[in-house]
Amino acid sequence: MSAVRTVLGDVLPGQLGVCDAHDHLFFGSPRLPGQELCDAASARAELAAFREQGGASVVQWTPYGLGRRAADLPLLSRDTGVHVVAATGLHQAEHYAPELLTGLRGRLAEVFVAELTRGIGTTRVRAGLIKVAGGFHALDAHARWTVTAAAEAHHATGAPVAVHLELGTGALDVLDLLCGELGVPPHRVILGHLNRSPDPVVQRQAAEAGAYLAFDGPSRAHHATDWRMPDAVRALAEAGFGHRLLLGGDTTTAGARSVNGGPGMPYLLRRVRPRLEVALGRELVERVLVENPGRAFAVEWL
């Protein structure tokens, strides 16, 4: 039976409810000094605010080595009543110290599998997806290494593979490698940040290939593309790909949290949802927020 692997255990797809399919409760990177998401009280408040807007589940895409704080996630989930899905995986090389990456050579897929099946670190909190990253319009050696390890871990566990697309680019290169060369079924792939590169042809081709397309924002750095997102989503839905769409908030800095005056997780339901209902209708938006995440993240775990 297919199940979504949350930090409190496996749940049926229909139990997810309204889902933020790409966000972060905890996240820290040398690229964002001083903006780390590292405060548990703020994370709890953010989840509670999301819950007040009708949210029921959040998928955290924070991968290995970037401050996931896996041990804190079960308590936050219990306290707020929001399902939380954690990630294994590896981000772009610039997010890590070289010695950390060196220590993972030759065992990256093994680490992913262990975190999916046994638990993250010394916790018993299991990840429910693998998150990796492409580059800007290309795949460098690091991306190929991590994507290859993600494919190995997928074949060993069935886990979905979520991909950070740098500025929304490189979707087809990712699919060529992950699905074409490495044999991951396209419906097990989730492409993130499609809203950051509003290319309708590439988006249509990625959807035709069978992948899930995540539109996640708003983005302070790329806000000029945000207003185009409803049209892009509508075009994909009208072309018959409404069942392949996902929505998320992708909160990556402390200043972007609603509890700190930013849009945060509640914005997805407070502003993005009603805006999309104008473009798509309430019924389709409900399916994108509820049914699609259940299919995208549910796995017959091996």
C-alpha cells in the first residue's frame, strides 16, 4: 500500500490534507549568513499560523548537512497537528564545506537509503523524499554525482526525488539524466522552482515527460516572475496536466517567515490560493493542494 513517510510515521495519501509541498522549517547555509532558520519556537509559530489558514501538511526539502534538526520535527508536528515530511539528499556544492563532501564520497547513496529507512543521524526520524539540485541551465559534476546517488536510493526504496532547479532552469537536463539514463520513473520526480523561469514550452515538455511541477514562492529575489505564475499554472491545467502540479512556499530565511513580518508559510493559503482560484477555479486548486501531493509523495516503500 502506498504511504507518505512523515516524521511521525507513514500515513495514507488521503490523510495529508492541504499540503505545502515545498518549504523549510529549519535551514542554514553559508550562502545566507545571519538568516538561518534555526529557532524551534519560530518554526512552531510558523506551523501554527499555517494551520490557522487551513494547512495540514508541510514537506521540508532541507537535505543533509543544512540544519534539518530532525530530532525537533516530531514534537513540532505533534504540537501543531501538522504532518511534516523530512528530506534526505544533498544540495549544490557551494552550500557545504569541501571536507564534508569528501567524507561522503563513495557512500552517498548509502547515506540516503539509511535516512529513508532507519532514520536521520541518531534519531529514528525517517526521511520521506530525496532532495538534490541541478545547476544553472546545466548539470555539473557535483550535480551528476548527487543525482546518480538519488537514483540509486530511489531504486532501493521507492522514494520520490525532488530537484531544486537553479533559477528554475535545467529541467529537461535533469529529466534526461534522472529518468532517461538512470531509470527513475518520471512520476517519482518533482521539479522545484518552475515559477522562477516562466518558459511555457519547457514547462509543458516537463509535464509531458510525466514529472510533477512545483510552483513555489513568493520569492523576494525573483518576484518579477511571481505574477506570471497563475497564467503558467492555468496553461498547464488547460493542456491536461492539472494532476501534475504542486504548490509550496519555500521559506528559506528567517526574515521571510510570517512571524518575522514576511509572507511565510501562511501566504500560500492566504494569498496564493485565492489568486489561483480566480485563474483555475476552486475545485482544481483544491486538487492541486490536496490530491496531487498525496500522489507525488506516496510510495510503496521497499
